[in-house]
Amino acid sequence: MTEREVMKTLQEISSEFGIEDLEQFIKSAWQSADLTDFETIAELVERAVENFLDECFLWIHVIETENCEQFVPDGWFSFVAVHPRNKMCLTFQDTGPWKDISCRVQIRTLQDAVNAVMTLTELIKSNLQKGGMDYGADRA
Amino acid sequence: MEQIGRERIIEVLEEVYREDVAGDPEDSFQSFLDDFREVRDPEMPIYWIAETIIGAVERLSGRQFGWYVEALKDEYNFTGEFAFICVEPKTHRCLTAMTDDLGNCSVSVILPITAIDEAVRAVQFFLSLAVEANKGGEM
């Protein structure tokens, strides 16, 4: 999976959402702090990850806000993915003192979105493999 | 894990709240819940409620879990409901993931916690998930 492939996939999925210029869409979502647009960005990222792993997951995403009264997004997202069959949390990270079940990424530009897709895909793939579910073999 | 009674759960909720959450030996979880229910002040540290529940579950079960919590809001204020996701750290199994009779899946559970009885029910619910997880082995 290269950055170019991720970029292409994101653009293909975004065109299904009626978005012509994804770079501009993300930029304007960030500038206008539009919560609905941020929801769309999160969904694009999730769809792209599923596309690369060729599986569907149960997702929860949190759009973090700088101001909880007015829900102004600050550009940070937390994603939780769960496997629909075995209920395994695929965004679990055991690296720090905290048992972190979500993957937190900042998305303010198209490049950030590409990085988010790559980070999530690698994390989920690694957790699938740790759980004895080779994501390639499991699809067959 | 033996059945844990209401009084013991309240005792642990109060201990966790005083020792780990509020850090004030004079404070009480029950009075914090009463204040929240009556005032609904958006400036209140609402997540203290969830932290107390989680602390009590982990203390009573003797185990740690991975958690995600969100305090739900209506248009203006916190509703007193919390969305919880609980993950068993060894198997990575999401204990709160459920499939209903129609095949609809959900990852989180939403629990109202605005009174001590609701807090007790929330702790009992998570302890029952911990018991189920234990039955699944790998613990």
C-alpha cells in the first residue's frame, strides 16, 4: 500500500460521496469547522481502510472538539474498529501504560487523511494477525 | 466470581470516588450524583461518574480492561447517559459488542447513571460481562 494508492482510493470513494476536490473539501471542512463535513471525512477514512483490508468492520469515531459547548472540531479523530464476527477490538494498542482501544489521528489536510488510512490499516492488519486471523486467508 | 451485593458495590463506588477520583476523603459519590441530577451544571466534571464506575468494576473484578467512554449530550447539556466500550486486554475482545435478534450490531452500550441505583446496575452489568469473558478462557 503506497501513499499514491491510498490517495487514489480516497479520491475514488469521495467521488461516490459527490466530492469533486477532496483536498479542497478537507481544507474547507477544517476552516469552517463543519461537524457534518468532519463526519464525512471520518467515513471516507473508514471506507478506505475497509477497501485495503477487503473487510467491513464495526466503527465508532469520535470527532474531538475544542469547545464542548459549541462542538467546534479541533481536527483530531479517534477511531474504534471492531470485527463484526468475533467482536475483537482491532484498534487496541497495548504499547503504553494505558490500554488504549482507539486510534487517534489528526486530519486537517489530504495528506493527513492519507496518513490516517495508512496508520489505521497497519494497526488493524497487525491486530488481525495477532488474533490468528490472517486477513488475506480469512477473506477466502 | 461470586455475586456481589448492592451494599458492597456502593461501598467500593464510594471508596474509588474518594480515593482515586475526587481525592477528597470528605466527598461522597452519592452526593456528587445528587448534585449532578439537580443542577446539571455543564461545568461539572461529568466524567468523574464514569471513572468511578470503571474503578469499581476493576477493583471488584480484580482485573483491568480497556475502556472508551463518552458522556452523551442533548442540544444543551449532558443527559446523564454514558456510552461505554469495554475491551478485554488479553483477547482484545470487545465485551460491549452485541448483536440483536435482527442481526444489528453495536459496539457500545449506553447506560444512564444519574443515581446510585443506576450506578450499581452499571457496575453489575460490567461485572457480568467480566464473568462472561472469564468463561471464554484466556484470562
